[in-house]
Amino acid sequence: MPEPAIAHAHQFESAEQQRDADTLGMWTFLATEVLFFGGLIMCYTFGRFSYPQAFEAASHHLYVGYGGPNTAILLCSSFTMALAVRSAQLGRRKALVGFLIATILFGLGFLVVKGFEYHTDYVEQLVPRWRFHWEGADAGHAELFFWLYFVLTGLHAIHVTIGVGLLTVVAILGWRGRITAENHMTAEITGLYWHFVDIVWVFLFPLLYLIGHR
Amino acid sequence: MNNEPENYLSEHSVRSWLLTTDHKRIGILYLLSILVYFAVAAVAAALMRLTLLNPTGDLVLPETYNKLFTLHGVLMVWFFLIPSIPAVLGNFVIPMMIGARDVAFPKLNLLSWYLFNIGGLCVLYAVVVGGVDTGWTFYTPYSTTYANGHVVTMIMGVFIAGFGSILTGLNFIVTIHKMRAPGLTWFRLPLFIWSLYSTSLILVLATPVLAITLLAIAVERLWGVGIFDPNLGGDPVLFQHMFWFYSHPAVYIMILPGMGVISEVIPCFSRKRIFGYHFVAFSSIAIAVVGFSVWGHHMFVSSQSVYAAMVFSVLSFIVAVPSAIKVFNWTATLYKGSISYDTPMLYAFGFIGLFTIGGLTGLFLASIAVDVHLHDTYFVVAHFHYIMVGGMVLSFMGGLHYWWPKITGRMYPEIMGRIAALVTFIGFNLTFFPQFLLGYLGQPRRYHAYPPEFQVFHVLSTAGASILGIGYLMPLLYFVWSLKYGQRAPANPWKATGLEWQTPSPPPSENFHETPIVTEEPYDYHPEADELPPEPQHA
Amino acid sequence: MSHTIVPLKTYATIFVLLMVLLGLTVGVAYLDLGALNLAAAMAIAVAKAILIILFFMHIRYGRKLTWVFAGAGFFWLAILLVLAMTDYATR
């Protein structure tokens, strides 16, 4: 069934050193992602601070009916991801693959919902410059909000897509028995990436959909 | 190059170079790449200096002049200085200094080199198809709305290369944390490692903000709408906040590694333990951290709030302190040392003097009232060239000479080395000191034409630039010469401390035949007890 | 660190907590709390993030150094936001 535990890479002294290095490496990468999205959060902070009414009015044009369920979907996907990594730690191949597939399906579900939502935004003329119509004052400021909305959620969706791709690769590796209890770091660090993508959305949801009160 | 015992250079095929994961080879690949970009950027500088010989500045079209200084800035900052010491010397030396076989993620290391060059090719392509005239700072709304040209292409080049930077920093951080040899505690590490660790913090934390800022410009150009557009209520100054949040720490990327080299060279060539090791180590971290909080000093005249400006001004004064601490410690190291004037040490002396001048002039610029007059003048240009060329380039040259025997197994010709160092020092000062005067007298930067009474300063500066060029050309020639004809180097030609000198020159592929174990404090030099390093053979 | 196997019950509890917090996020948005709407929404988001980081991302069971790395990105983002907003807030 699974291969014998893989020895550590040549530059390391031990498998434990390699595991520690992999973990630190992924967390360092996630720190860069915090600052990458963070730059856009800076832009958002400027916009919301400068134009609070326009941003609130614009935010109310987004549907909690899309954003709320999508948040729930991603939280579920984090749950199944954690269970997948746990299965890897326990050497349970079928459970690992099963939970990975569940995570992938949740990820794809998120993207499908997002697709429908973007279509709705297009129909309702909320796409800056290309199809934008705003009733009321502060059209420019509202357009800024929607620029931020599309760029933030678009960038996030790209990260979800990449995550789905990575998870597919990990699922294939898992199916082939290449992920074992002794050698499960691939699953673990992919999981870290996936959880981060979830955390980004956990912040984007209230910042974009729930400004002020409804 | 070498037909002796197996070493990391033995395998000759192209494939073994282009698909290498050996940190030593990757360091050399980076060296070759940055030389190409440096050459292009130097040609741009030469054309600028030739144009500025005449007050009418009509050697090239005004728009061409703008494209030249943009190219010069983009290439020198992102494709020469930022990678120089970290990706060349850092890649080569860090694993060896800590007793490791390689960095933590060798394949990511190779990927970083490819990303770097894909980015570089994008930038060169943008130049070939017409160029960009926004300045390396890409200020909005010019870059987003009004600039013609290939802004998006050039920006994408910098964006892609930026990921190379991030990978390098990530690799160094994990390597230094996790792969030190047994007994090598943090406070036994060479100060070069502390400097590069601090540099890596900046690479990893600042570069992503540059990436998103550049992406925002590209989106705004392509989509026709964006957060920096004043017509929508967007703010062009927001761009400046985000750009300088990266670009100020970036200048510390462009000096900290140089300081690390100096901290290695000075103890070695004074045969004396460094003075105040802990102060120097902590000052590197302090510069990296505090350096993130000063960016607004680039924006004193941008319509930024005066209260914010005062905060940034105070913090800018504070960030000068750790740098000054280093200069005091290096100087104290020299005191009662047994000093020799080998080429690396000459560059180190040049560094200390020129960096000090550059740093002090930074304080003038950090004073808001003074900066109002000096902003966007040649004073600023002189200030940062004193640090980046007088500091970083000189320390890069010093480090290259210092580690050349280890990297290649050959000695460079010492007399030529000393002459080149002197020529560089003289050429540099003649080029840039007049620019302090020009700026003080009111000449703005990025202008191709100027009032005739300033011509004498420009002529001196251009003359200096030609001499500086010779100073750069000489090492290029004798380094290449040394590869075939240089005296073969022993493992430790400088009798230096440090693990990298405990292995042959050039080193075997896996660096050490056995993992070293460290029991001693760093810089265990004794000026009285030691004999001087053997006089290097003259060419 | 990666040898700690988190019990199923812990993961399930955290998941339920996260869903409850999500409900709270939406619920609070339908109340008029003025300036507190933002504070509440952010506090709940931070709570969710902390739960995910500590339990799903195993920080609770990991080395202290990893805690520092995990926090560093957010701390540095705070520098950008705070100092830049001192400009906008005092113009």
C-alpha cells in the first residue's frame, strides 16, 4: 500500500528539521499574502474613511444572500480541510482523499456562487466604467467602492482557484499513497494555504457586504 | 576553470547550470544576470551625463531623457542593487557561514532566479518597444492616466521580479532559523548573517505591498478606472503612501547587506574582534523594523498632513541612530587593530566615509523645513547616490574581492585591486559631490536642461562619471583574467574566522565533508598574537 | 508539532462556533449600532480568524516561533494602516 517513509531532502539533517522548515516557509509566505491583500485593505480604509455614506449605500447593493452562504461554504471547506489533514496524520488514505474532494467541491461551489453574483452585479449595472449606473449623489465614490469590491473579490477568487488546483494535486498524491502518516507535510502546508484563503474571505464579507447596518 | 579536486564547478554542462539547485551556482547565475542589467543602466547614465554637459541638454529629445532616467532607476534599484549582495554573495555564503549544505528550499531558489530574469526581460522589452517616461517611482496620475508608452509591460516586469525577491528573502529567513550547525547560536553568528536576516525581513514584508500597488496601476490603466483617480474621489497621494511603504524599506534592502560585508571585512583586516557585537546585531534589526515607519519623509511636499509629516520626520531622525551605532562600532574596531590595506579593506574605508556623508545628508532631508527647499533637487540625487554607490556598491565590490578566492579558487591581482578601488573612490566623489552643490543652489532633478551658470558642476560630474566607469571596468577585466591566470587560492587566504573559510576554495558541492560543530565566539581575532595574513602575490 | 493529532470533537466544536459567529455577524448587521457596527463586525471577524489560526492551522499546538511568524504579517499591515491614516485623519 503506501511507500515506506520518505527520507528527508539532502539539505536537511532530519525529517523533523524539514517539517519545521516547511511550516515556517509556508507561514512566511502567508505573511506576504497578508500584506498583499493588505495593500488593497489600505485602499479600502482610505475610501471608507473618506466617503462613509457612499460606501454604505454601495455596500447595500450587494446581496447578503450571496455573501452569507459563500462565507458558510468556505467555513465548511476549512472544516473538511482540517479533517483531511487529520486523516493524513493518521495514515487514513481513503478518508484523506474523501475530505479533500469535499473541500474541493466546497471551493468550486464558492466560485459558482461568485459567478452567479458577478452576473447579477453586471445585470444591475454595478461594474465600474463598463456597465455602471448609479442613482443618487456620490456616483464617483460609489464607483470606487465597486472597484474595490471587484478587485478584492476577484483577487480572492483567483486564490481560491489556485487552492482548488493545489488540492486536486494533493488529492491525486493522496490517492496514489504518496501521503503517509510519516510524510504528510504536503497536506498540512496546503491546508495552511487553504485556511488562509478562508480567513481573507472572513474579513472581506463584513467589510464589503455589511457596512453600517441593513 | 579548475581541474583539481571535485568542487561545485566541476560539472560543465549548460544543463547543469540552468537546472542547478546548488546555492553557489545560483549565486553566480545572479552575478552574471545583474552585470547585464547594470551595464544597460550604466549606458543610460552615461547618456544622461553626456546630455547634461550642455545647458540646453539637446543631445537627446526631452522625452528620451525622461525614458533614460526611468530606465536607469528601474534597472539599478530592482535589477542591480536589491539582488546584488543578497542574491549573489548571500546565496553563496549564507549556507556556508552557518555550516549547512544548502538553503532550505533550493528549488525555490532556482525559481527566484528565473522569475528575476523573466521580469528583467519584460522591462528590457518595454524599453525596446518605446520606453517609459514616468520615472522609476511611477507616480499617479501620470502613470495611470496620461503616460504614453509601455507602463503596464514595465510594471509587470518589476512585479514578476518582485516575487523572485520574496522567494529569496523567504529562503534566507527559514534557512537562518532552522539550519544552523550544532553550537551555532544566534549570538555566535557572523554579523553578515544578522544583516541579511534583517534584509530578508524587509524583502518578505515590504515587497508584497509594492506588488499590489503596481497591480493597482496596471488595473487602472487597463480598466480605465481606479482608486488613484481624482475624478472619482480617488487619491493620487494614496499611491505615494503605498509605494513608499515599500520603497523606503527597500533602500534599507540596499544598504543593510553592505553593512554586513563591512562587519566581516573590518575585523578581518584589523585582526581584531568586532567592537560591540550585540549592538551591531540589534542595530540591523532596528533599522529593518523602524525603517518601515518613516516613508512619509518622501512626501513632505505632497499635500500630506503636516501632523503626519512631523511624525514621519521624528521617526526618520530615530532611524539614523542604529546606523550611526554601526559606524561607531566599526571605527572602535579599528582602534588598536593591526590594519592592512588589502583591496576589501580599502573599499570598507571608502564605505564608512561615504555612507556617513550620505546618511548625514539624509538628516537634512528629514527636517521638514529644509526638505521643502531640497525636495526634488540634485541634493536628493547626491544623497542617495552617496549611500547606494558610495555605500552599497563599494561594499559589494569589497565583498566580491573578499570572497572571490572562495568562489573561484583564484586570487585577483592585488595591486590592480587597490588601484581600481582608488580610481572608483575618486571618480565617485567627483561625480556626486558637485551634485550636492547643484541641489543646494536650486537645480531640480530629472531636468535635461538648466541655467548656464550651473554648467561647471555638470561638467565636473560628467568627468567624474568617466573616471568612475574606469573604476568599474578594471575589476571586470581583472576578475575575468584571474579565472585563468590568477594565483590559486588556499582555503583561507585572509586567515579569516568563519565557517566558510574552513572548507576548500572552491568548495565541494555539499560545502562541508562533515557537518561542522561550533564552539567558539565569532571574530576570534588577536592583533598582538596573530601573524598578519600572508602578503598576497602581486600580478 | 505536526505530531499533535487534534481530536475530532475539537474540530467539530470549533466549526460550530464559527458558524454561530457567522450568524452573529449577519444578525448584528441588521441592528443599528452606529459606529459600533464596524467594531462589532471586525471583532467577530477577528474571533473567527483566531479560531481558524489556533485550531485548524495548528498554531495552538505548535512552536512559539510559529506564533511570531503568524502574527508578523498582521502587525506589519497595522503599521501601514495606522501611519497612513494619520495623514488622512489629520488633513
